[in-house]
Amino acid sequence: MVDKKNILEEIYGAIGQLNGELPPDSQLDSSAETVLFGAGSKLDSLGLVNLIVGTEQRLQDRFGVAVTIADERAMSQKNSPFRTVGTLADYVELLLGESSRE
Amino acid sequence: MSERPVMIITGTRKGIGRHLAEYYLARDFEVVGCSREESDLKDPHYRHFCLDVADETAVRDLFTAVRKDCGRLDVLVNNAGIASMNHVLLTPMKTVESITRTNIIGTFLFCREAAKLMQLARIGRIVNFATVATPLKLEGEALYAASKAAVVSLTEILARELAQLGITVNAVGPTPVHTDLIRSVPKDKMDALIDRQAIKRFGEFRDITNVIDFFIHPQSDFVTGQVVYLGGV
């Protein structure tokens, strides 16, 4: 069972990887409150893509689960699940819960 | 991580894809191929996956295996393709679906998953397959030509979207080559087609590898979004 703590660890891991490529003033904090998308985000669109892809790959490597975070539902939600690290973790938890019930 | 550069080629069981696999194995690539059916190509540096290129889950599994086993992806060649010679009034829906799935969805899926892997190293080369049937507006090839027109659009736009990741995306547009793809096309149709080329002969495998070699050359990192049609079309 992959719980929220595990998911956050992998998102933080992906943030660490991404920070290695970012200038100091653009680096992200490993915190659930960190804004990823929209007003207040330090990430450009490419940075967000990298973070999502990195998180998908880390989840697959650690837990063997293939999850597509940027699915149709995520892209069409009124409140984007990519708004903060916390909302992203919530969305990943939802996706993993659904896939384990299939 | 693989010491050899890693190349994925789709549609490697026969025809141009098979030739490409052998050609790049001989040039010290680690080659990962795929097709719906098993391949009889045996080489310690070749690995084959049986899949439908439009099956998202199967395609993701292939890329996961490449990431875990090879740790890198240098080149993707989207060779897999289906053609069908039909008048529009005689084109079955099943043909429409299979051409769309293999030529457009398959190319898109492989580009998307390859870019995810290539962006880790901030370098990569994607080569798609277009066709002279598109610029020649070949009658009887409406759907095939349209599907490859979509591949051209994908190539041109992905070139822009992926440029920041160090990935180039280009396409080669072959003339007819003696393969199964054109086996059912009547000779007079084929002769008429060749007559519209500036250089009036069938294409050969070497014509295609020559263009791919150029696209994937390290010094071609400023070449992207281009479609090279062979034969002077």
C-alpha cells in the first residue's frame, strides 16, 4: 500500500532532482505548501512537466505502479491538482487508490 | 547504464524496420525493436517486444524496461506504418481505424514516452516516417497520405515543444522501396508514381539510413522540425 507519506517522499525526491538544474532563486521547497502552478509558482511550464514526469518515474521505480498523473481528468478539473505539492500528492493518492481497486 | 547508445525502432519484424535494426546493430547501437509478432532477429544487443504501437500500456511497459535496463535512450525511429491502396468509396472503416492507430497514435505515443526518457539526459533524437504520398497527393492513398500528413504536423510541433529538452524531431519521407508495404500496388500505378519523382528509381534502404544518419549525428543538434523527402519530390 502506497500512503501519502510515501507519495510525498517521491515528489520531494523529484523536486530535489529538479532543483539540481535550477538557479538558486528558482529552487522549490520540499513542502506540501509549495506552489507548483499558477500565481506564486517559481516553475515555468517545462519545470512542471519535468516534475510530473520525474514523479511518475520515481513512483514506478519504487512501487512498481504505472501512473499517468497528467490524465484527462487532471487536465479538465476546475481546481488543478497541480496547484501545490500537497494537491499533487492528493491526486496521486486518488489515482493509486483507483488503480489498486481495478 | 548501457555503454552503447540506445535506439528504439518500431516495426522491426520486416521491411525497412528490420533493415534499420540490422544496420544500427552493426554500428554498435543497443537496439530495442517491436512489432505485433515475434522477430527472428537474434543478436545479443537486440531486444524485441511484441506489441501494438497504439496500446498505451504496452508502450509504457517497453519504455519502463528500457529505462531500467539501459538507463538511457538516444534515438527513437518511428518506422512502424500501415498503408492501404483504396479508392475513398471503397475504404472500409477497419482500414481507417488501423491506419489511424498505427500511423498517428503509435507515432504520438512513442514520441511522448521517448521524450520523457530522453529529457533525463537533455539530449535525444526522434526520427519519424513521412511519405512522398503526402506531397504527391496520391489518389488511392488518401487515408495513408493524411495519416502521414499528421505525422509531419507532429514532427514540426514536437520539434518546438521538445527543443528546450535538447531533443530534435525530424522526419524522412521515403519514395517506394521494395517491401511488403507496396506489394499489392499495381505496377502501372507504381511506375506512374516513380515518374513523378525528380530521380526516377525505387528507393533503397541506404537512401533512408543516409537521412537518418544525418538526423541523429551529434553535429545535427541544430536541425529539427524538418522533413526530408527522397527522390526529389
